[in-house]
Amino acid sequence: MKENLYLSYVQIQFAALFRFTRSVSEAPPTHYTVKIQSFSLLLKNSVEKYESGDFEAGGYKWKLVLYPAGNKSKNVKEHISVYLAMENTSSLQHGWEVYAVFRLFLLDQNKGNFLILQEVFVSKERSTGKGECLSMIKDAPSIKHVWRIDNFSKLRSECCDSQVFNSGDQKWKIQLYPTGRRHGTGTHLAMYLALADSTTLTPGSKIYAEFTVRLLDQVQARHIAGKANFWFSASNPESGWARYVSFAYFNNPGNGCLVKDVCSVEAEVTVHGVSNAL
């Protein structure tokens, strides 16, 4: 039996804030729904925070924010933390405030009804609901890809891409910036993992991947490794390091990174979850 979590947001009204109440309803939510399959895998794969796609209500854009093991910054333990948050607040005027009456729904899958956390006053606004489904992958395989770069000193492109490889039904590539990137330009190699073609993702899709990028030591096997977890999407198709390794270390023959003008980079990618629009 699959373990699913349904979190929903409904009905924003602009008014003064009052105390919270709990109730049960047979009626489904109307604005936005987040469905999470294999919820326990969020904890297993160290997903500390999940942010939904944005949705509109009351003339503003919003999102749901979930902490599967509780919000550590608020010292929350043994509870799940759920928040309603505004998107794109940078566009609002200085000193802005928005008072909203909202309801959060949690589906009881045994009884088929919803536990509701809400303000005392509830808006009568109705709209067609939208949502997303996060599917976590049990025992996700880890895929490795090695990229051998010959004639490194002759590279002229600002960014060099590896061959495309597959992991978790997605296509990936390693990106190398030989002369650096951003704050590492002129001093460090930059290295990234990127979706090979982010335009193939459906709107609102996100991919949660754990990855390691290694610069292989060809002499003593003392490899340099960068490791990260990241939500990849069409708007955020890459993740990595602008200051991956200094030119001084990379070019030192004793470190084995560059031997006979050849270097090798290995990417190890595990896709733990995929989020798609409902």
C-alpha cells in the first residue's frame, strides 16, 4: 500500500488575523493540492524542506512550504511543519503587509475526509483547484558517468559540455568552465551538473537529485569531490560550484588532476523524486 500525503490550501480572504481552529470536512479543497507519494522517503533522503509550485489567490501569488521533520530553525521536533508563504515579495512596496484568512487541508485517507486548520473567519471565494504530485523513488539507483577531456590546454569555449547520460528517466550533462565562472573567473575551474534539455520538462515539474562531481586524481587517486542535493527545474536547470578547484592546484603535476594535458571528471547522480502538476 502506498503511503501518500495530501496537503491542500484553500480560500484566502484579506482580514484581521484571529486564533486557529480545527475541524473536519467532506468537501475537497479548491485552490491547490500537494500529493506526496512515499512520504517517508523524504526523511530517508534528507529532504529538509519542500516548496510547492506557486498559485494565485486574492491577487497575489502563494506557495506551500513543508518541513517533513519539522522546521529546525524554529526548534520544531517530532512534528511536520507546514506554511503558507507569499511568492515574489520583492515586487511589493516597502513596509507592505497582507492579512489573509486561509485554510489548510490534510486528507484522512482511511475516512476519506479532511482535517482543516483555519482562521475563525473563512472566505466564500471559490475557484478551480490546481495542484502537484511529488513521487519519491524507493531504492533509487546511482548512475556514474566518466568524462575524459583530452587536450585541455586547447579548450577555447567558455563552457564545455560532456556527453549526455541518463539517470532517473532524465538526461544529464557535466558542464566545465575552463577559465572559471562568476566569482571564480580567472582563479578557479567551475563545475556543474545540468539537465541536458530542460525545455522537455512539463510546466511546474521539478526533479530532486543527489549528486557528486569528482575531479579524478590520475596519479594517487586522491580525488576532489563536490556533493549536493538540488531541485532541478526548467527555471533552475543546473547546480554546482563556481570555485570548484583553484588553477594553482589543478595545474600542479603532483596533484594528478592534469596529466599529459588530459583530465577526467566523474558525475554520480541519484534521482530521488519527481514532482509534476496534477
